[in-house]
Amino acid sequence: MILFDTLFLYLTLLINPVFNLDNGLALTPPMGFMTWQRFRCIVDCKSYPDECISENLIKRQAELMVQDGYLDAGYEYIIIDDCWSSKERDENGRLQADPERFPNGIPALADYVHNLGLKFGIYGDYGTLTCGGYPGSINYLEVDAETWAEWGVDYVKLDGCYSELEDMEAGYAEFANYLNKTGRPMVYSCSWPAYFEFGGYPVNFEILATTCNLWRNWADIQDSWSSLTTITKWFGDNQDRFSKFSAPGHWNDPDMLLIGNYGLTEDQSKSQMAIWSVMAAPLLMSLDLNTVKPEFKSILLNKDAIAINQDSLGIMGKRIYQKNDIEIWSKPILPIINGYYTYAVAFVSYRDDGHAYRVEEKLETLGLTSPNGYLVENIFEPNNVDLIDFENIWARINPSGTVFLRLTPIGSVLSN
């Protein structure tokens, strides 16, 4: 069945090409806010008036994105995840928002978001139902694409609960075609690779990269260090299968940022920001911006980490070192000087022995071969840069913390 569907998809592409990259979107990893991790499927607005999935929640978080500098930093999308709709479609088969939680409807909410200078995203599901039990899109793909375009949606996340694995690859491509037909550019976030990975089906990343702007690769992230490290280790172990398909317009997605919630310390939050920046992962916050503490806000707004993530080369960095529960992640970025890349390098500790651990490696071992050495910048501690000489690099890393560096090749030999 999978072979037949793949053959059908290839024939479809030959007859009527679907290159979702032609939407011109997501040329750098998308940045924004998504409701799921922090607010889940809270629909009881009487008991939880400030947390339920509602018009008021989206308006409040959107206003804070603008007021507190997140939009200026690049976080431009605000995305409603699951549980926003009514349990039934309307008489015309169209999705409709829950009338109590969204009394003015989604088009008015999208207008409100747009008037703030933000872009608006929404959640759907390829199956018969969403993961939260709301109407899915399986028999309404074209109708839903048209509906979301008419509503002014800028970003669509299409989940895969309650669907058949053997239908997903062709079905997600079909939906991409319907999005293109609307004429409205909408970032397209796909979920089928995660379902394939857990179902034991091979993911065809070549097809994926011509169909979607970004895609979830693996498990849902939970608000804990153990969940985060399980995901980062899976990405490191499997990076060679999909890293080359990450490029402007299409990105691997390890899921949302946990920073500012309950489960991560400040050091652990820096680790996530560093690894996500090196991996060129989408930066999708999921927290209550009204209660975020200053130390976590500063991590989310760190301009140097964001610049590394948003580097226009669009190269997905890799884990290049594992030893003694220490990992090193590295990513080539601009500028290129005398033929040598600048590099972002994150030393990440998974140790829990209660003290900082010192790592030293030769520059050449890490692929740093500029003959004139490197200018070193410490992303999270700008005043701490004594970490390198012409042959070696070293770092002292807090338990479950990170040292995140940008190393720029020096253009000529420095005089004494």
C-alpha cells in the first residue's frame, strides 16, 4: 500500500508539480508562539479564565509579544494549537470556532493579530479527528484550506491523529496543493514524519522537503529536562538521515521551546536555546508571557542566539562530539572569511554530578581550521571569552548547562 501511494504521489507531482517552497515562506526557521505546551487543551474558561484556549488568551499573548519586544526580536507568528473549534462543522461542512470561547470568530481574531503586526496560525489534523477530539480534515482538505485562507491564516500546522499511516504521504502533499491553490501564502507545518518514525515507516525526506515548510520529526516535547534530553539525543543519533534536507524554506522541527515554563532551570533553558539555534530549528515559544521571569525572557530574546538560528545559510548544525556526558554541537554560519566559515559551537553538559566539568579539544578536531585563529564571542556570557588559543578550545560547563560560542575566522595574522 505504501509503495502504491508513493508511486501515485510521484505521478501526481509530474503532472501537477507541488513545490510548497514556491510560497516563498520560512526562508529562515519560523519564530513565534504556540499554545500547546503551556496551555494544552484547557477549555474550561470558568475555572481557568486566564489559561483556556480562547480569543482572550490569544489577544493577551499577542499584545505581550509586541509590548515586550518578542516581535522586534523576530517572533512573528502566534499559533493556536488544538481545541479551538466547535465539536461539529457548520451546515456547509466548514470548521467553526467554539462560539463561547471565540465569540467574534477566527477572522476577527486574525485581523486583531494582524493589526498588531503579527501573523496568525492555526491547527488542523489530517485524520478524522484532531488529537483532542475535534473535527479533522481527512474528507475536507480542500474546504479547510479555502476556509483558512479566507480567515486570513498565515501558518497551518497539520497534525496526524486518527489517520492511516499509509495515506499520509500522499494526503499531506494533496493538502499542500490545496494551500497553493488558495493563492494565500501560508507556512505549512507537517507531522507525518513523527508518525512514520513511531510506526516504523521510512520517511522520504526528498518528498517531504518539496511538500512542507517544516515538519515534526519525532516525539512531543514535555515540560522536563528528561524529555528535552531524550529529544536532543534522538536528533543527534539520527541527524545524518535528515540534516541535509534542512535549508531555507524547509526545516526539521524538534518541537516547541520549554523556556519560561516549569520544568527547566536557567542553565537548562540556555542549553535548549543553544541546541535549537545550532540545529536551525523553529523557535516556537509556548509559555505564559504574562508571568515569564526576567532570566528566561533574556534567553528567549538573546539577539546573538537568534542570529545564529536565523543565519541565512540555513545549515542544520550537528552533534560532533560525545564523551563523559558532554556533547558538542556545531554549525557553520556567515560570515565566511578567506574561505573559512564562522562557527556556532555549543558545549552541552548532561552531567548530574553537581559540579562544572572542563572539556578541552583541539580546534582541528572540531573542524575549526582557520590558520589565523578565531575571534571568540560567548553568547550567554559576553565577558567570558578566555576559551581558546591557536590550537585548542576549552570550556567549563555547569551541570545540565551550556557554553555557547561564536567563532569568527580572523582575516590576517595578528601582530604582537
